Amino acid sequence: MNDVITFEDFTKLDFRVGTIIEVHDFMEARNPAYKLTIDFGVLGIKKSSAQITTRYRKADLLQKQIVAIVNFSKKQIAKFMSACLVLGAVNGKDVILLKPESKVKNGSVVS
């Protein structure tokens, strides 16, 4: 288990629902990954890198809603700037994306 945080620390994280609108291979990444473009509604479009190639094909990801943290500072990965963190459950080398049970408005807050 990682370090314990306070509830106040947790409330600083901004979890939102977005829809993947573009998926590209991320050839420069050290580990197999995709470059995702995600629509977060009123928050706009954000990009992220995700190591999810073992479970998901690019075509399966298009128009899929996901959950991400949108208020991290940007992180450069190779020549790509990631502006959010897509969330998933790690199962060995496989990552299963977290998603809403039903379709919701892009930008919806996850609490």
C-alpha cells in the first residue's frame, strides 16, 4: 500500500468522464502504448498516453467513454505531451479501463 493521504488531498484530484475521439500508435514509447485524444466536454480536448495495447484495439477505443484525472500537470513522454491520466485496473500486464456504467455527458464529475 502507498502512503496514506488525507481526504483533503483526495479532493484535489479532478476525476472526469471523457470520450476517446482519436487513437494512434505511440511508436516512440518505451512500452507499447497508444496516443489518445479525449473529449471532456466543457473542459475541452486533452491528450494522454496509455499502455493498453494488450487488451484494446484502436477501433475498439473510438467513442469509448473513460474516466481520467484531468488536473495533473502535463507530462512529457518521449515527444508527446500527456495532459491527463486515464484510469484503469491493473491485472498483470493487462489494464482494464475504468468507465461509467451508462453513457454520461463528457466532462461529468466522478465523485
